[in-house]
Amino acid sequence: MSVRKFYLFVAVFFAFSIFSVQAQTPTPTPDDETEKIFTEEIKLNVLAFDKSGNFASGVTKDDLVIVEDGRIHQPSSVRRIPANVLIVLDVGNENAFGKNKKMTSEAAIALVNSLQAEDSVAIMQYSDKVEFISEWTTDKKSLIPLLHEKKLGQGNRSVFDFALNKAVDFFRKSALDNRHLILITDGVDSFNDQKVRESWTKSLMSSDINVHVISYTTMAQTSINVGNSIVKGGEGNTQRVPTEVLITLPQQQQQVLTVPRLGSINLDREMIKKRKAQTENLKKSEQFLTKIAQDTNGEIFLPQTKDELIEKMSQVSKIIDASYVVTYTPRRALSEVTADEERNIEVTAKRAGLEIQAKRKLLVAAKK
């Protein structure tokens, strides 16, 4: 009787972007008996800080507890590796309020300069179309000239959803860990293609990508309200010439120059309607961007001024460079999912003085 040969079929790590069991299957011979052993692991980025808010070094799997839908898990591994950062720049003019290329350029340069030397960066821009300014590189100095405002594109439309679809797909084609997607945008889309949005959001939520948003929405709404008020204010100071000049003029002219000017009402109904629609789109965009950041263990920043926008870049890089890659084996097997389901994952610290930020939603797709 021939000796039995056992073949071990080990599934490739379940990165969030795949979630289907993969096996390498040898061709059996008549005398072979095959035993299939599947290993599933979920991968996510965990941010670790000390009590002062600085990066916490030396985190191990014994320092963490993972809770998935109320069930406690222990990490299989904890690794500290450089970040892979894709920066997406909105240079479209579907909404021209509160943003410009110069501001976007300066923000992107500030972000690139603040990342760690070993971090890898790629850059995409979008307006009427999507364009990759740079593929993955650790040579950050080479990126600065490419990010100058005169080098960035410009368009009348914003293909936000199409760009995000490309961005998520770009990550999926790269066998990378510690992945971060940075959006400098107002999130407004000219076409509102719901099928495209559903496609990229589903892929994103099935991945380990963290999304961080620097949003123009607050500045844009302020700009619309200030620059396009329906009711214009009247005149506060009724005296429109200096007193020493006023007293030299005839009485009748003095009266004319001191009569207050009344406020005005903008009766351009089409413009008013358009501005209201733009404001509503920005509010919806802000809500959507906020949810995406929260569900992917990312952050959203809503600066009110250009200076604040630039200042936030150092905070974004601080978050990115506080990441560990953590894996664990789910108690409920991914391969047994019969219908798409959403799982809530949260990681906390067991070690005193260690602050952990890791709370995200995971979409597990059913096998087809």
C-alpha cells in the first residue's frame, strides 16, 4: 500500500481587498488522498500613540485585543512597516468656491514633505479626467516640481467617483500593506453615477485601506454664503466724506452725502436656486466623506481657512506614520459567508499608557 501524501493548501492572507479563499491545488494522482486546510486572516491598520499623542513604539500582539462584532480575538501578528500613501487631488471646477489650484498645490507639497523618508507615495489628480502624476516612489524631492500649481491640471467638471474607483483599483493591483488614501477635495461629482459609487465604496470597505480627507466643503459653503447673499446689507457709516470737507459744502449736498444707503435684495432667482443647490451638494458631500473616513479608521479635516488647511497636513502625516499592520483569524469563517455582510471591528490596548485608534467597518463579500 502506497504512502499517503498530504498536501497543505494555505490560503493567501485575507487582505481586505480580496476576502475569498485562495488555494494552490496540486494535480492529484490516483493513489493520493488530498486534505484541504484553509487559513483565513484579516488585515488592518492600527494607529498607536502614547499618552502625549506621539507614536508608540514596540507594540506587540500581547498589547492588543481585537473585538469583531462582540467576539474577542487575539492578533496573529503585529508589524511596523513604512506607509504606502496615494494622494488624490481635486482640480475640477464643478464647484469653484473655497478652493483653487494654488491652495491644493501647497497642501499636497506640505503633506509630501511631512511624511517619513521611507514612506512610498503616488499622486493622482482629477477634473474632467483622471491622471496619475506619479506612480509609487520614495523619492519625495522628485514629486515637488510635479505638484507646482502650474503643473497641475484644470477642468470644468469633477469626476470624483470615477477617480475614487481608479484609486481603489490602483491599490488592489499592488501587493502592498499599510495603505492610506488621502483625499484633498470637496467630494462633489458632476455626474453622480451611483453604480460607480457603489462599485468603489464596496471595494474600499472590503479592503484594509485607511481614508483620510482634507475637505474643502466648509470653506466652500462659507464662500457661497458670503459672496452670494440674497440680502445685501445697508450702509453702517452714513458719512461718506471727512467732516472737514463736509462742512465746506452747501447744506443740500451735505444732506445727500449723509443719507444712509439702504440694503438691497438679489432678485436673480436662477442664481439663488443654483447657490442653494450647490450648498446642499456640499453638505451631502461632507456627510459622505465623513462616513467614509470614519468607517475606514481614517480622519476627516474641515479647515475654515487656507492656513488651517496647510497646517492640517502635519496632523495627517502624524496619523499615517503611527500605523502598525495587524492580522487576526476571524472566529466566523469568511469562506462560509453566504450573503454580503458588514462586520464591525475595534482594537483596544491592554498595555497601560498605550492609546489605540482602530475602529472600522468591514464588508465581507459572499463567495460566488
